[in-house]
Amino acid sequence: SKGLQGRIEEQILGRENVLRENFKVNLLPETSLGGSLRTVTVPLYGFSSNEISGDNLNPERYAVKINFMLHRGSYATILLRELMKPTNIIESGF
């Protein structure tokens, strides 16, 4: 990163004694690609929960059908992970 973000990253890497080169895979140089930053929060559009029913796989639980839209480049799996996050994430293996 460049600018303020780059300076913050350099400070953290320095404090943790981590070199940028540690992120490169010398045996497979084609896997060392440039990265980019993503926004921490993303807008959620058209969220609705249409249907609550018994869960076919877990009869003692319920299932809910939801609909939503995200911007391109945002991952629905990340949103779903947050929605389904258990109370104790350590015990659940998150």
C-alpha cells in the first residue's frame, strides 16, 4: 500500500518483525501477486427473510430463507458467516 495506509502497514510489520518478502513464495513465483484493499463494511440491499421452516438436516433446528444483494466484489459467504456466527466462536471452531 501507499500513503498513510502503507505507513501504518510498515509500522505493524516492523513491530512484529515481519518482512514483506515473507509473503512471497520463491518456489512458485506466479503465486506472488499484488493485492488490493477491500472496504471493511459494504452496503446490503434488499435484505428480507421470507420463510422460516424446520431444518431438514437438523430436525431440532430451524432454517430461514433470506434474500439480499451486495456490490460486485463483496462475498456473500462473509455476510452469511457473520449472520450464523455462534455465541462462543472458540468452542465452535471459528
